[in-house]
Amino acid sequence: MALNYVWLAFFLISFVVALLKLIVLGDTAVFSTVMTGMFDSAKTGAEISLGLAGIMTFWLGMMKVGEKAGMIEVFAKAVTPFFSKLFPSIPKGNPAMGSMLMNFSANALGLDNAATPLGLKAMKQLQEINKKEDTASDAQIMFLVLNTAGITLIPTSVIAIRLAQHAANPADIFIPTLIGTLISFISGMIAVAIYQRLNLFKLPVLIFLGIFGALLAVLYYAMHNLPAEKLATYTALTGGLVIFSIIVSFLTLGLIKKVNVYDVFIEGAKEGFQTSVMIIPYLVAMLVGISAFRSTGCLDYVTGGIGAVVSWLGLNTDFVPVLPVGIMKTFSGGAARGLMVDTIVHYGVDSFQGKLASVIQGSTETTFYILAVYFGSVNIKNTRYALTCGLIADVVGLIGAIIVGYIFFWHK
């Protein structure tokens, strides 16, 4: 129901604001601008969904091969000690465990194109054990919130953009981004755990956090010693090598077990195409609502209001121009990326605002997009508290990214 009210609010608030602009300010073009933006967003939503058809067809086909070959089961067993504490309702050895691990791994490596179909596969497997078909299960909500607050080990695209903008050190946002994603991930995990009354003070969970901290240190040492011009190349190489190795392992194990990998691939690929078509109405609905909210200037009013409050409290307001990146990232990754680039161009790639925008872009996720696409793919109508927990992770993650940005980059 929360998503329903938020979606309605986008239109109702936007209409009132547009009407006030017309009557008070005499802006006769406001409704034309809003409608043009909404129609463009509807077209964009359909194009995004159909654009996913190819990659989803490929990945879900490959996932089906991995499932038949037994590799997904291997992954599931590997993460069971940790995941069993977060997803107690999932039966032991269920393939959804392996699919979720692969989705988190792809997100961590900055491979968005691979992460989405893997996540949709996991949602479908979770739906198979969901006792209420139209209502989100506890496991689906935990998975979705952790996905929206997913840890990014290598912010590949952000580093590449900073490199293209000739930053002195494109990788200087690396550690701050890692810390920001960790803050968001943990806050999302805690929020869902409170709702589901899960005890997170378990050895597997504490070990996971310890391992992640150690991994941060190793990655920092490795990346810190790389020349700036080689960083984007090596991060892309790491991601490509890991993903292609997984593909080859699926095919090889299938060959060893005498699985007809081609026929199995086609079977899974058909599911990928069907899923890409199914999510069109959900994605279009969300993007159109967001477009109306943005076109009427409501987003700018929110940012300005926050800035006024911060100034009234006597706090530094240097971060305020970057807030639209964090707010928009909740709605649209592409729009947030455009705002990040605009901030970098306006303030400078090595300015405080430019670096903070990069950290925010790399350490937050598109909650509304993920909710619309993932729940839409399995026809979930009642999302329960998923949106609330996702937004908690977003807000805490944004605040954490801003604080981290001040610690690392702000100078009086």
C-alpha cells in the first residue's frame, strides 16, 4: 500500500504545484512541460524494459544452465551459513540462495547489466516458495532492501566518468564510496531485521562483516597503488574476468554432467524475454510519476527546503547543491548520473561538490526502480514495508555519504 500512496502523491502534489505556477506565476507552459516529460518517460520506461530483453534473455538462459548443472546449488551451500540468518524462511539448499549471491556479486563489481537479470531470477525463485502470491514475503523484502542498499566494491562507472573528466586521482572516491555502501547496506539490513524480529548478533553475520572489512583493506591497498590511468582498465578487467569465469564454469560443469546446455539455455532464455515484457507497465507507471514530480520543480523545492533548514541550524551548506544527485538516485540511476556529471562540470571534478556527488552516485541505489521492476516481475501487489526499509537505507546511506565526504574531502 505504501507504494500506492507514494505513486498517487507524485501526481497529486505535482498537479497542485503546476496549478499554482499557472495561476500565481503565470507559467502557461508548465502543463505542456509536464505532459511532454510524462510521455517521454513512458517511452523511456518501455525502451528500458525492451532494452533489457537481450541481456535478460542471455543471463536467465545461462542461469538455467547453472541450475541444471548444479553450480547454483554449490553457490547456495557456500552462502547458507550467512544467508540462513537473514532469510530463515528459505529452505536449506534452495537455488534462490545462489542466485542472490550472484546478484550481490554483480552489483558489488559494478556490473548492473548482469545484476538485474540475476536479481529477477532470484525473485522468481523466492516467489515459488511464497505462500501468498500477491504479497511480498519476508525473504523477498530482505533481498530487495539489501539489493537497493547493495555494497559496491568497485564503482566502475563513476571512476570511468571521473577519469574522462580528467580528475587528478579518479580513484580518490574509492574508499569513501565503499564506506558509504557499507553504511547503507547495514542500515537496510537492520531496518528489515527490526520489522522481522531477526537477531543479527550471530557469528556468521559478524564473520561476514569482519571479512568485508578485511576485503576493504586489501582492495584499498591494491587500488591505491595503481596509476590513475590504469584503474578503470583493471576494474573492468576484474569484473569481466569474474563474470566470464562463472559462465565458463556453468558450461563446463554442464558438459561434465552431460547436460544438453544449448536446449537448457533456450528454455531459460524464453523466461528472460517474457520477464522483460512483464515489467513494462510497472516501470512505466513509476517513471511517469517521477517525471511529473521533477518537471514541476517539486524536487528543487525539496532540496531548497533542506538547504534552508541546514543554514538556519548554522551548519555548513556546501553539500546542498549535491543533494539532487542523492534524491534522484532513489528514483532513477540514469537521471542521477546526469546530475552527477552536471555537478562535476559546474563545480569541477576535483571540487568538494564534484567528489561528493561521485561518492553519492556510487554508494546509493535506485529504490523505486528496483521495487517496480523486481516486484512487477512476479506480480507482487502488496509490498508491505519494503519501501519503508528501502527509503531508510537510502536516507541513512545519503547522510553517511555526506559525512564521509566531509571527512575525506572538505577543507575550510
